[in-house]
Amino acid sequence: MAEYYVAIDGSDIANGSSSTPWKTISRAMQVQLSPAMRSW
């Protein structure tokens, strides 16, 4: 299962992993999530 992360100290050019999260929800919304994916 793929998991994506957003954090206030993240970067929207990151890959969304727990070690390199995105900064904004807007960036996370650009990913088409399937039922087997989660965003935190």
C-alpha cells in the first residue's frame, strides 16, 4: 500500500514519503489515489 505524507516543513517538490513529505494539501490532491493508497 502506498502512503503519502504532508508536513508544514515539507516541500512540494519532494516525493511525499514520510522522510520527504509534501508541504501542501494542494500537492497531495494532484496524486490520483486508488483504494490501496493513503495520504496523511
